[in-house]
Amino acid sequence: MTAQTGRKLPGIRFGAFSDDWDERELGELFPITSAARVHKNEWTKSGVPFFRSSDVVSHFKGEANVKAFVSVELYEELSAKVGRIKKGDILITGGGSIGIPFLVKNDDPLYFKDADLLWFKIREAVDSHYLFTFLSSAPFRQYLKSISHIGTIAHYTVEQAKGTPVMLPRYPEEQTKIGEYFRELDSLIGLHQRKHDKLAALKKAMLQKMFPQPGATTPEIRFKNFSGDWVEKTLAELCDLFTDGDWIESKDQSPSGIRLLQTGNVGINEFIDKADKARWISIDTFERLKCEEVFAGDILISRLPEPAGRACIVPKLLHRVITAVDCTIVRTAKNCDPAFLVQHCSLDSYFETVNDFLGGGTRQRISRSALGKFVVKVPDFEEQKKIGTYFRTLDELISKHASQLQKLQQIKSACLEKMFV
């Protein structure tokens, strides 16, 4: 790819192309229409998929939703009037979250809700993947913003769609190149998203199976050579140190010195660094306030939402560390593995118990004393270590795919800014 300056061209384009782009309106390039009306009492539980704006938005976000259908007979009747949706056509939301596109990838029967969605009947002059990507680009989003009515429900109408400006590469080959590039990028993003989601689902399932359920004393799945009941301990009994962080006011903070970790640094079994937003106190203040120092391997539990009770292990950092008063510092005893304990603090049953103890009105929190009384079922130390290591490895894989996914999404966002006019 090469950079372009001066003329009204994209900031980055493929090197084989240098001609100006042409400004057109979508209505000049292909027909834009809607559908014949389908009443809700005509929806069915099976048959031909019937798309509403909620279906397009859910698909765009990669989320599931409840599907709707129409009968084959009704589909045939309506299609005879307005035509059939074909591979390469685009449906786009016209109400609610406006301007969200859906690219039709095959010729399977499909119908959609009038007014909710607009139908772009793509013709050969336009590459479907190029246009689909354009509909996520900054120029199109800016156009939508310019036609939205402040203070009213936003709509994107057929006439507005027909008048939508689009800059097109003069040669179809460049459109195709751009479309293919983003299609491959989306494919990579989808691959890492699926891997991430699969691992996250595996972890959720294994947490249920490798920790005893309420009322049980053994888990459903165990590592080989381990047996016997797990024993009940309170959270405080498993710790050599179980105390809150320090009350640090704005006047106590300094530009550098000892780092102050806060609840925002505590994720669910994840330390969130936020190094660019780090806060500090001086060594003098540390000594004057008699602060409790936090060390690598300690666990921090956030007593504030969201969600309250989330916990993470503090990694090795470049500076000495303390934490804020709304975090509880946990330093486990020799018979308790930190990696095991922090996984216990990500169980659904654990969070349900935490929610039962929340208090404090609008600024809800759980008290350290209440946390300390929580019952934890624990096996012997060697089994704890095996469980902790298993989930730590799984977390590292999940984090790896999340990081790759974030990088790819950042690349896509940057390219959407630079590769369209």
C-alpha cells in the first residue's frame, strides 16, 4: 500500500492504483427499496427467515437473538411483488440503531421487515464487500450523523439512502482489492473471536465441574490420583494477611514514588494495568500514613462493583505498590494456593453470595468482615496447585486471543479511517 496526499484520495491505497476516485450517490448505482408489509400475526416459528433491525444489529455484534420466520407461501407471494434478495445484496437498518449493514452471503430464501430495513439491490458496477465496508467507514458514519434529527428518533429513509454520497475507485479492480482486504481481515477477527469465545465457554464449564456445587463436598471432575472430600474454610482462615488498603486522599498523592492500585485495576481474575493513568504517593507519605505494602503474588479483592468481589493476583511491577481502601489485600497462607483461590473468586456462586451482602445505598460495597466469613471449599494443597495451574494456563490462552483480537480490531479501525474518502 502507498500513502496519498493533495488530491481527494484515501490516505492509504494499494500501490497499483493512482487515479482519482469519483463521487457518486448510492441511488445512481443500484436500486434502493424496502419490502412489502408483513403483519406480526403472519410471523411463524419456522419457514423462511424474517429479518428485523434487531437481527441485523445482533449479527453485526456477533450476538444471538430470538429469530422470526414467515411461511414459504407468504414468502413466494411477496417475492413475486418485490423480487428476491440475492447473494451480494445488502440490508441496512433504517430505524433504531441506524446504518448497520448486513451482507447477504447466499441465495437462500430471506425476507425482511419493511421500514425497519432498507434493501440495497447491488449491481455489477459496485463490489458488495467494498460497499459493505464503506458502510462502517468514517465518511458514511459522518453522513448519518449529519442527517440525524437531534431530540427525535433517528431514521435512515429510502430517499436519504439514495442521496448518500460515496467515493468510488474508478476501476472495479480497486474496489475488489479493498473489499477482499477487509473480508480477509474480518475473517481473521472472526477466527480469533470464535477461539476466544470457545475457550471462555470451556473455562465457564470447567469452573462448574472442577469446583464442588452447593451442597456437594467433591467436584464432578478431578485430576487423577486425587480423592476425598474438600473441607470448608472461611476466606480469612486461608490467609496470613487479610486487610483493607489505605485511605489515600488527593492531597496525599504525588507525581511519582510508590504506585497506588485502585479498584479499576482489578478485573475478574485479571490485573488491568492502566499504567498511563497510574497514581502515586511519595515514600514520605507511605511512611507517615503507615501504608500496607502490596507484593507480587498477593490477591486484591475489589469491594466495589462492578462486580463487587472480583479478584486478581498482583503481578510483578516495576515499582513498590499499595492499594486503595476499597480493595482487600489477601496474602494466602502456606496451605492455600493463590491461583486456586482467585479462581474460586470467579465462580458464579461466589458472586451470588457477594451480591447478597452488598450494602451502602447508592455506593454499594461489601465489607471486609463479610468477605472474611465467606466459606471456601478446598482440597489438599497439591490438588489446589493442579487446579490453579490448569486455569492459569487457560486464562493465558484466553488473554492471548483477546489481545490478538484487539490488535486486529485496531488495525481495521485505522484502515477504515485511511482507506476511504
